[in-house]
Amino acid sequence: MRRIMIIVAVLSLVVLMVPAILFLTGRMELATAKWIMLVATILWFAAGTPWLWKQTG
Amino acid sequence: MSTEQQSQQTQGGSEFEREPVPQNRLLGFRSFVGMYAGEHTAGTELMIGPLFVAAGVSAFDVVVGLIVGNLLAVASWVVMCAPIATRARLTLYYQLEKICGRQLVTLYNLANGVMFCFLAGAMVTVSATALGVWFHFPMPALNDLYPNSVGWVIAVLAVGIMISLVAAYGYQIVAKVANVAAPWMVLVFIAFGLIGLRQFIDATGTKVGSLSDVWALAQTHIWRGGDPHLGKVKFTFWHVMFFAWFCNMAMHIGMSDLSVLRFAKKSWYGVASGTGMFLGHYLAWLAASILYAFQLHLNPSNTDVLPGPLAYQAAGLAGLICVIIAGWTTANPTIYRAGLAFQAVIPRSSRFTVTLITGLIATLAGMFPAIAMQLLEFVALYGLILMPMGAVIFVDFWLIRRFGLQSSYAERSGTGFNWAAGAAWLVTLAIAWGLVRFAGVPIFFVSLPGWFVAATLYVGLSLVYQRKVRPVLEQAKPGPAVAEA
């Protein structure tokens, strides 16, 4: 379970950056990019919190 | 456990407050990399970047000035702070107490606490601008000094009270949230820059086929140079370089980070500060300044520096969350530290009450946009005020014995107020104030000569002081000890 959480958290950071890069290269609309970044943010806090919370405890 | 948490525990009085950190509690390099990256990617970066643009900075000056200034800042951590931290392994406060005496340290704590309060106030201001996007109340303009609407006051009050309560009740939880948020926050800041860059390309119709095209865009549209906005100081290469070098002067040359780096196994771990400098004080500042420059490009009359709306137009709700969390997670430890500094002044007061009152003072300060809108000057002042004590520590640790004098003189003489250190501090500040007030020297430039003034004064005054105030052990031989002359 912990390994899955870590993978999801790391992937969410990748997903967070991809829309900004695609928008920069003109391959995505800003509105779409904003929604994907919000989803990535939710995923990061959902998966990253249990992982990093324990690590910093 | 992160170094920051350990540092907080130490300041809270639970471990190694008055003894060197033992070998088995030292931390590896990675602990410092994460801590510095998180600590220096804060809500206030979203104010500082735009303020560079408002100061009429040019592309070369900001891009190269920040590289040089940040390298000098990292060098200051490595050369000035870390070697003392890893040799003495004491907190800043205990190291200072041995040199200056308890009463002078109390005065230092008071100054430190007041500056932390105002800094936290600016962070509350940043978070409150995010609420303005949702509730549409009038927000402060670039040159506003006072709160300009009831909605603004209520927003700052709401954010400030929440931050103060959390700081008073459970600092550790916020420290954990900050650690979780740090990697995400850094990437959101980078995304701000990428999105802002594309918006500029579209708005100007620039054809970008190479890096030189991007550089041309930066020079002609983003950091155009020219006159600063009304009421702002014009920033040149030197302003940017010295600002980047000295904006954390309190921590490196001022030695605040002795409390953190005393946990480092090696003194070169000071290079970990480079993550904070080049993620937070380079990428984040440049990204935030791109967003503000784009706002000006769309509407040159809209000079408001409001991180909430800036972040929202670039990254939507993710951007707004970033502003709130960046302000919250950095305001919290700042209020906590200010509370600890004040608690040291009034030792019998409860930490909860002091932190809560401190938070409310910071909230009150946050209502006045003058601090956030003049953040460049405030940060320079903050470093300047605490810098002379860093010079005193440096001289006391490395040089003073070469002049036939003794180090840690307050401890040896039993005095509560080492006048040589106290006068070095206050006279340096008076000279710096005179240079700024009467000679028209910008505040960003007085800290460097100020360090040499403080160091020289401390040595010179100690030559007189140590002759008058004899060490307790020395006095004990002929008769009863009288510590103070």
C-alpha cells in the first residue's frame, strides 16, 4: 500500500508539471491545464501526506 | 525528524539548548537539502518577484544579479555560519549568551521577535490576497500604507487568527504540512513561470525558435528596465545582487542558522542552502515576476502586487491553494519563533499565550499593506538589524584571541551585558541609519560595510572593556569577585 501511495504521489507531481509544459509548447488550453493541475494537487496531498507525514514524524 | 523541527524543539527548550549537539544526533546532507528548499520557497516569494519588476529591473540585471547574489548567499552559509555551527554545535542564543550576557541576549531576542512579527504579518497579507479572489473585496494597491476596505481587514483577521491559533496549539502539525507541501509548492512556482512565459509569447506574437528569442522577449517585454513605479527605488544589477545576498543575512552572516547547522555532520553541508536559493530565490522570484509583468502588459495601470489574483489567473485553484499554503506554512513557524523570542524576554509567561498574542500582533501588522508592499526594504532592514551580532560571533570565535583578548567574555566575567558587544551592535546600526538617512545610501548597500564596522568596533571596544571588567576566575584569586566595573 505504501509503495502504491509513493508511486501515485510521484506521478501526481509529474501530472502537475505536464500541463504547464504542454501549455508552454502550445499543445494545451490554459483552462484544461488549470483543471489538471487541480486534480494533480488533490492527488498529491491525498497520496503524499501519509507518505511524508510518517517520514517527517 | 527534520532539522527545522529539531531546531524548534531546541528553541522550545527540550533538547541541547545549553549543550553541544552530541555526535549520535547529527544529521546527513539530505535533511538540510529538503529543509532549505522548503523554507525558502515561501509565500513572500510571490511578493518579491513582482516588486523587482515594479523597481524597473532589466533582464540581465535580474537574471545574472540573482545568480551572483544567491551564490554569495550560499558561500556565506558555507564560509561564515556552518564552520562555527559544526565546531561549537550550540544554538545561536546560547552562543550569544556566552559572548554577550543574558541581558544583551534578551534585548537581541526582543529585536528578533519584533522583526519576526512584521515578517509574519507580510505572510498573512500574502495569504489574505487569495481570499480576495473568492470574496471580491477591494484589496490594497502598490503604494497603500493603510488597510483600504472592511473586507480586507476581515480577511486578514480571519487568516491571521487561524494561523495564530494553529501556531499556539500545534506547531508540529504545520511543520508536517509544510514538509508535505514543499515539493508540490516548488513545482507550482515553476509552473507559474512556464505559463506566464507562454502568455507573453501569445500576447506579444513573438516567434520563439531558440533561447535567444526567449532572451529577446525577456528584455523587451518582461524585465524591460526603465523607470521604477512611483515610490519605488530603481533596481540595478548591484541592487539585485546585494538584495539576493543579504535578504537572508540574519540567517547566514547574522548566524541565526547556527541553531540549524549545528546538527550537520560536516560544515560543507551549508551548500544545501543552494536548494533554497536557486529554487525559491531564483526560479520562484523569476516566475512570480513574469506573472506580474504579464499583468502590467495587459493593463499598465494595474500596478497592484496581489499574489492571490496573480496565481489564480496563471494556475487557477491550484495556484490559489499554493498562495494560501505558502503563506500559512511560512507564517506559522515565523510566529512560533517570534513567540519563543518574546517568551525568552518574559520567561514566566506561558508559550501558548505569548504565541497567540504574537500572532495577533502579526495579524494587526498584516492589515497594513505597507510592510508587504515595501518588502524589499523591510527584508534588507531585518538582515541589517541582526547582522552586527553575527559579526560579533564571527570575531569572537575566530579572531579575538589573536588580539590577546578572551572569547565568550560574558561567561568568563559573569556579566549580564557585555558592553563591547552591545555598543558594537548599536553603534553599527546608528552608523548604518546615518548612511541611509543623511548620505542617501540605499539600505541594500549598508550591510556589507556595516559588518566590518561591527567587527572592528567589537575588537576595539573589547580591548578597553576586557581591561576594565575582569574574568571571575582571575578576580577570585586576590579577593571577592566583582564582575562589573
